[in-house]
Amino acid sequence: MTALSAPARARPTPRRTSAVAAHHHEARAGERQGVRLLASYRGLSGHRDVIALTRSDGCALVLDRAAGCDEDARVVGILGQDEPAGNAQLLCAHYLADPTRGRCRAMTPDDLLPAERPAPAVDGALDGPLVDRRGRVYLIAPTPGVAGVAELRWTCSLAPGCGSEVLPLREVVGALEAYEPARSVTVRALAAASGEPFVFVARLRGELERLDRSPIVLNRGLREAVEHELAAGASLSAIAMRCGRHKRDRRGNPSGETSWLSRRIGLLPEGGGTEPTPWVHSDTLALIAREGLAVSPREVEL
């Protein structure tokens, strides 16, 4: 007689979960440390939690979900990585103060993915040499320093591979008539060379600090604003007169000092110079902006 086999145990019916819950469950082990409970409340569907979930890119998802589980998750908002942590609590408070709370969309798996980083404003500028309008090439490179220690400096040449000369950062910015990307390249180069015992960076760091503190600023934005006014029918003389720069001809007729204005905005060289300067004092920039153009200085600063 054969032994009767034990009855097979009935297998429990698998619990049906949403794709979002399944995706969230797979990443739970790594994300659990980044979950923060902001508030709990009783809704029409039962008890619910409002949580802040930190993603791998540092952004925070503020979610409304069923209490104690990952079911029925809804996106209240997404906070950037540079926002204070307290903003999640503020967003939660505003959300709970709304009696309808019906504007939230269902959470999707894509909400858990890190946001794509934007490309640099100037394509390739942070990785390759910089070129001005005359074709001169600018590059940070090790140059011969004191006692055989290399010194990190900006260099300029007519073409890659040709002989180069060492320039201060300020001259590079002036030649390009833009702070970026030269400033960002400098910051990145200093960070990369930090702690290197055989690379001297003190002079380059000092040039960056002086550039940031200097009251002498680029005048390209101011020049473009003046040229816009000229295209609209204004005159250099009228703009100069608004700035308080007057002169009179032999007959006593008043007019504006157009040469003063042209030098300040980089249309004419300074006295004794051969090329217009790309720089202007910030006080003069503010005077021309406010009085001559009737705009805020911030609108013409680079």
C-alpha cells in the first residue's frame, strides 16, 4: 500500500502591486535612509502619509501615499538639490491646508530617476582651449616656475602647438569680453590641482580673487545697451548730456562729450592708447546706465 501524499499547501495569491510600488520596492534598501515622514492624516481612502524621499541626485520628492507602505503614491512636488530641507515641510503644510488635495498626479518610475544635468552653456568650452575673435587661443597649462616647480597659468598663442606667452586671468577675460567660461575653467583647474605638491597655484588663485573683487568691470553689456539706444534714434551726445558730460562749441552751443562716452563703452581707445578698453569702473557704468539709458546697472552688467 502506498503512502498517501500530504496534501499540497495552497499557495497564497500574489498581491497585485502597481509598477511604481514594485520599482520602489526594488530600490527600498538603498533609499530607505533618505525617507522622511513629514505628516500623517486621514483621507477618504484611509490613513495616509506625506513623506520626503531623497533621490540619488540630491533632489527631494514630496509624496502623498498610503500610510506605512508604498501604495497609491502621488507626487506633491519635487524640490531641487540646492533647496533647504525645510522647504519640504513648507510644501507639505501648504498641501495639507488645501482641503481638496486633488491636484497631485500619480507617481511614475521616472520620478525616481535622477534628473539629467544640463549641458554647459558654451559647448566644449570647459574642456578645450578658448578662442577670441582674433583667433588667439587661450589655455591653462603648467609653466616654468621657481626652483623647478611648475606654475599653473593662463597662456596665449596664435594657434595650438605654437609658441605661447603667459597672461593674467584678467587679460584673458578682457580679450574674450566675457567672464565665462574663463572663470569656470580657472575654478576647475584650481580644484583639480589642489593638493598637488609639484604644481604652484597661488598666483592663479590670486588672479581669480582680484577679478572677483575688482570694481573695474567689463563694458560689453553697457556698449550693447548704448548701441540699442542709438538704433532706436538716440544720439551719443544726448546720452552723454544726460550723464552730466557737457561741452560747448565756439558759439556757445551745448552738446554732449561723445568722446568721453565712446571711451567708457569701448568704442574709442583711451588717450594715448591704440585699442579700445574692454573695462569700465562700476561707478561709471552705473552712471551711464541710470542717467544715460534709464535702466538698472544690473541690466547691463555681465
